Amino acid sequence: MNGDVAMERERPRSAMRIVVMTAVGLLVGLPMGWVVGKVLKAADLRTLPWSDQAAMALAMLFIATGALIAIFAATRRGQAILIDPNAPDYDRPARPGVAAYYLLQAAVLLLAGAMLAAPVVYLVIVNTTRADAGPTIMLAVLVGFALQTALNLAVWRRSDELMRRVIAESAALCFWALQGVFFLWACGERLGVLPAISSWDAVTVMMGGYLIASTIVFYRRGLG
């Protein structure tokens, strides 16, 4: 009988979780989709290099994920979902500091998305208004990078051993995979076998590679 009661409690909780996450996703996704559509329309999607298109897609993913984490971290129920989506009691108080920890993660993702999108958005502005704001944008990126580094260190200090292992394994997997790819591509480029790529192309590939690596490690550790 206890099993039947548990199943009955699980069904509405799962349905409610889907409804809440869908509503929050729409709240974040609709305005972001409108902004991206405006940017792509102004630039003409066909004129953007593949790396700029990929960078914008990754940037929007980082910003959306960061915004979702921040929204969930703002409430006790949301914090419980972030800690464990299958928790038996979403009204259970979270440990002190949990909200701050997830807000730090959200800030890291939001900054990553903003810095990745900034050069592409700047190029769109230059193409449409001839504005020369390159130095200002670069200064903003430098400030954002310094702030993100400090936030990453704060996240590392607050993480438990499992999360630190996930971070380290993701970085190692990304490095060992991409260093081989970039080495072989550089050899092919030098020998005239492969086309040249820019540093921006390489950065875009690296960011996508890290996202894939972290997702693989995350699920392998049973955190998905």
C-alpha cells in the first residue's frame, strides 16, 4: 500500500514539475527568441560565418540556462528541484548557502553567454550603423572575463567533492579531445590539405566541445 501511495504522490509532482519548467522555459525563451530573431534579421543569416552562428546559438543556450537556474534558485521549491528533481518533499528547507551557490552558477553562465555573443552582436551593429565601439566592447569583455574567473573560483570553493570531480573531468575530457583535433587540423592547414580556421572558429569549437564533455560527465555521474 505504501508503494501505491508513493506512486500516487509521484504522478502529480512529476506533472507539476513539467508544468513549472515549461512555464519558466517560455518566460525565458520567448524574449530571447525575439532578440535573436532581430539580430539575425539585421545581419542577414546567410552572411554570418558558421562560427558566428554557432557562437550565437551557444551564447543563447548559456544565457537561457543561467536565467532558468537563477529563477529556480529564487524560491525554496526551485532550490529543491535544482538539488534533486525527484526529491520526495519540495517544501523541505534547503541548506544555508544553496541559493547563493546556484546564483553563482547562473552568473557564470550568463557572463559566458554575454561574452560569447558580444563580438557577433558588435559585427551586426557595425554592419548596420558603422559604429566603432570595438575598444569599448573589448574592455567590457575583459571586465566580464575577470569577474567570471572570480565567480568560477567561488563556485569551485563552494562545490562538494562530486561537483569538483565533474568540473575536473569535463575540463580534462575537453582538453584531450580538442588538443588532438586542433593539432591534426593545424598540421593539415600547414601542409595545405585543410582550409585555414580563425582563432574565433577554434574558440567556438572549444566552447561547444566543453558543453558536450560536461554533459557526458554529468550524466555518467548520475546527476542528470
